[in-house]
Amino acid sequence: MNFGTICRHCGKAKVNRPRGLCWSCFYRPGVRDAYPSTSKFARRGVGNFCGAAPLPASPTTAAPGSAEKIAILAERARLKQTLWHPEDGIGQITRHLEHEEVQETEHALAS
């Protein structure tokens, strides 16, 4: 923040608030929203998106932490979609439960 510059909105007072605004303009309703943040820390991730994101078109069966899952998450972020689909990995859970049932059955038969 440069304290020697003039307010971006009114052009009269010295800047003493973020976004290059003076105190009065920063707290005046609607003014702050008209000026994007000038902070280098405000822009993170893919673009500068802060909003309600739509669900991805379909869930993924990729294993958590796998290269495939990370690539899918990166693509969802690029498309500004919600990163996590409610049904992500359900196929894996089903296969895991089926595998456990088979093992329990085999153990019961062996006893």
C-alpha cells in the first residue's frame, strides 16, 4: 500500500485503505466492490474466482491422491466447477465393501 497516492475513487484524499481507496470511499456502500483488490495475495489458484460453482457433469472413480484424481481436480478448477462431486469414489467404496464381504464369506467357510 502506497500512502503517498490519491484515492482511486474520489481523487481527493490520500490512500489509507486497501484497493487504493481512502477511508471514506472504502466504507461507502458499493464503492469497495467497484474496485478489485490490488493485493498480490488476493489472486490465488486458477484465476480469481470466488463464487458458487456448479457441480461437475459426472463423478470420478479415480483413487484419492492419484495422478488421475489430481488431473481431474485441476480440470474442474480450470472450468470453475466444484472440486468435489458428492458421488466421487462411490465405485471404489462399493468394490471395497464387496471385497470385504467375499473375504468374510471365505473366512466363514474355512472355519
